[in-house]
Amino acid sequence: MKPDTYMNLSGKAVAALAQFYKIRPEEILVAHDELDIPCGQIRFKLGGGNGGHNGLKDIQAKFGTPDFYRLRLGIGHPGDRNLVVGYVLNKPSAEDRALIDKAIEKSLQGLPLIMAGDREAATRFLHAK
């Protein structure tokens, strides 16, 4: 599902879907951009903080728990926290876009492992460079 809400209000759409289909938070995978991971790298995990990501913050608030799966797609950091808003709202460079596209493709290849519940194999596959 791709919510029609603003990213900062993602929790509303995700929680509504979960409630309608009676899906527990720990059965949900949220894919999101991650400043603290180098561009093009992927990290897969269950639970954790929101790292200041407003979309994750809203999902956690609506679920009442941080215990859902995350597929963190690295976009890198601009190097200065004052540049973050512009960095995440603007289009990436052609070089970064290519790295992000590769990460998305690899994530799609790893989905069968995630869906099968093989968390260890999914982590090994997705975290490999």
C-alpha cells in the first residue's frame, strides 16, 4: 500500500488498513528512506526507534508500539542537519537515484524471504553489499 496521506501522517492510513484487515503491527513491513544509512544500502529490522522520521513517528503513535518491520532504504545524509529538509524533499542526483533504484530492486528480490518469514535469510540477503 502507498498511503495517499502526507508522509508525516502515514500512521492514519497504515493503522486503518491494519484495523480493516485485522493485521497485527508485527505483520507489517514499512519501507522508508533513511538518512543515517549510506545511499543505496538497505537495512531490515523489527522494531526500534523512529530516528526523527515523522512518518515512522506517526505510525508508532497510531499503533501504540514500535514493533513492526522496517525496510530502511539508505539515502545518505547531506552532512549538515540544516540541509536535511531540502535534501529529503528534493530529487536525488542521478548517481544517488541509480543507487536508490538498485536498492529498491534488491528489496523486491528479498520480499519472498520476508513473506516466507525467513528473517535471517532476508537480513543476510538485504544487508549483503
